[in-house]
Amino acid sequence: MIFEDIWTLLPPVIAIVLAVWKRNAVLALSVGIMLTWLLNAQLNVVQASSDTFDNLWNVVSGEGNRRIIIFSLLIGALLALMKESGGVHTFIIRLAEKKWVTNRRQASLLPSMIGTSIFTDTNLSLFTAGIASQNLFDKHGLSRARLAFLIDSTCSPVSILLLVNGWGAYILGLLDGYQITNTVGVLIDTILFNFYPIIILIFVYYTAITTRVYGPLKNSVALVPSIDDSAKVNHQNKISKARYLVLPLVGICVTTLGLLFYSGNGDLRQGSGSWSVMWAMILCYLLLVVMLFKDKVFNFKQIIKISLKGMKELIPVVIILVLSFAFGEAVKAFGTGLYVSEVVSNEISLIFIAPLLFITAAIMGFSTGTSWGTFAVLVPIAMPLSAATGLEPAFLVAAVLGGGIFGDHSSPISDSTIIASMASGCDHIEHVKTQLPYSLVAGGLTILGYIIYGFLTI
């Protein structure tokens, strides 16, 4: 028996079911990887084992992936130093003194606005918004699941709308080779037709402004700082400074932009995102270490001990990241994306082309946990469809972009979903379950919007 076509959907489906059922992302991804290579090797266990090992080794040894791993571990070290130094607590006090964040609404708006402002790198946006807001959410009785929803539903949608980032350069490359006189113009025009990120951003700001939540998110409980932690922070108040939080975070943003500009030879869109973010994190970690050492907050031995403790706490998340990258590569090699893309190859009514592209992209993004591969497969389908049918290229490309983000945004095996959980300090499966109703409603409204637009214009 040859395992192909519909069989290529089995590994991602099983991985997703396991992730939700067992609430164990490591188990789900591990099973998904092994099953993918087993089916790809036509049940040859020896070959499947060899392919699985090669797959994991290629992920770990890949330069871009190594940078993300280093970046993730340093995030743990940086966050631990910020907390132990009292910088996070002092930052909250300063916000209260200046009356910038004094209630639940303002606390909710802070990560939403940070996520909207930083659209050059999704991971940087997620970490910055999450780290800056964790303790504020605890203080105002807001759950970490709410924080995870706000940052995850802001950072990726904004990044796919305002494409001055790696995604923009990547999609421009995919648009090359077609009879388009202005590819940048097509990219800009996708903003008007990219309904999903616009709708989910409306949900984010509605949630932040009204402080109302619905579905499973209503049952999420806020974290309460322990007495011991409070006592330790109060003890440190005399020597704490808000700059221990502010300067590293601002430094990460500014340095990343500068390094993107440098690595892109003057063009931010051409810069290396993983390289820029990694070195920005290294430099800003060293900046914080120097400040703490200079101010005699900690000695060198304490800094190392706290940093290692912070890194250790993020090792489980790093394992999940590595497995998610490996799983994405495995299903790509197995042909999952190519099989799903055949859904749109049959003749269909012009009105339903954009909705079906959106749905297909959503299924691919959800099944593989990545939108990059989705764009690579479906943009080359959308462009010929546009030429053959006369539909606007920006309209069909936007359907692919929005569908990919919707699927990626909803998937428990997506790296951005995992990073949102990490940055907010929220249980990963809780984040997926509480965010899914919002993304499903936004996805449904998007499909309806494409159908209405089709009826009105075609």
C-alpha cells in the first residue's frame, strides 16, 4: 500500500488531536514526526528511524534554528534577571505613579499597543508585549490566557498587514515571475482585502477596551503573586530601577531594527530576522548584566546563577520549538501541503475562489503549524487563477495570506502560538483552547466577507 494523497493529512490530524486531548505538545509533536516519516517510508521502520533522526539533526544544526534557540534561552535569562532585580516590579510602580496603567483596561491596552507597534518581527513583538505585561496582568487580576490571546492576536495579524518585514520580502519573491508591473503595489493592496487580520484586531481592541471576554477565556484564572515573592520584591525596592526592564526591551527593538537595516544592506525587508533578533538579544542581555553589576545589585556569581535558572525554565519550551520546526519540515517532505493545494485545482464558481483559497490556506496552516509553506504552495496557485479569471491578484493573494495566518494562529503546533504562550507565561493548551473561539468566529466572518464581496463585484 502506498501512503500518499489523503494519507498525508493523518500525521497532522493525529498530532492536533493528541495536543488537545493529552494537553502535551511534546507528545503530540513527537508522535506526529515519527508517524510522518513512518508513512513516508512506507512502514519501513529502519528507514523511518533514520529519517526522523536526520530530520531532528537538520533542525538543530540549521543556522536559523540555532539562532532562535539561543534567542529563546536568553529570553529566559533576561526575564529572570529583570524579575529578580525588582525591575519589573518597579516598572509597574512607575506606571502607577504616572497614571499610565491604573486599571484593567489600560493593562489590557498596553500589550495590544506594543504588539501593534512592533511589526518588523513577530517573535520580538510577542516577547516584548508579553514580558512587559505579565506582572501588570497579575496585579489587575487578568489571566495570563487573556494576555496570550491579546499578544498572539495582535502580533502576527499586524505583521501580515504591514509587510515591512521578512514576510513582505518573502511574498514579494513569490510574486516575481508573473506578469505584474508593480508587485509592491499588489502587496500594498492586499491590506484592503486581508479581512481576517483586520477582524481579529478589532476583537483584540474590543476585548482590551471593554475588558469583556467570552467562551473558555471567561473561566481562565489570574495568577496571584505569593507572599514570599512580594516580600522579596519589597526588600529590593530601595535599589530597584525601572530601567532594568525598560532599557533592555527598548534596546531589543532599536537594535533589531538597526541590525535588520545593516543585514539588509539598507533595506529592512531584506534583513535577516533570526540573526538580527539573536544579536539584539545578546547585546541587550549584556547591557542588563553590566547595569546590574555596576549598580551592585548582583555579583557575577549571582548573575550566572539567576541566568541559568531562567534558561532552565524555558528548556521545555525550546524542546517544543525544535519539535515544531522538525514537524513542519516532515509534513512538507511528505507532501501534505501539495495534497491540500489540489483542493482548489478543480473548476469552481468565481465567487467561491477566494473563500476556497482562504479555507485551503487555513487547513494547511493549521495542519502544518506554519504559514510560510502555505504561502509558498498557494501564492503560485492564486496568481495563475487571477490571470485566468480576471480577479484582482491582490484579492486572491490576500485570501491566501489571511487563510495562512488564520490556520497558523489557530494551530496548537504553530511556533508563533507556542511563543505567545511562552511570552505570556500561560499554559500552552489553555492558550490554544481559549483563543480558538475568537479565531474561528473571525475566520467565519472572513469567509462571509469574501462571499459578499464576490456577489457584489463579480
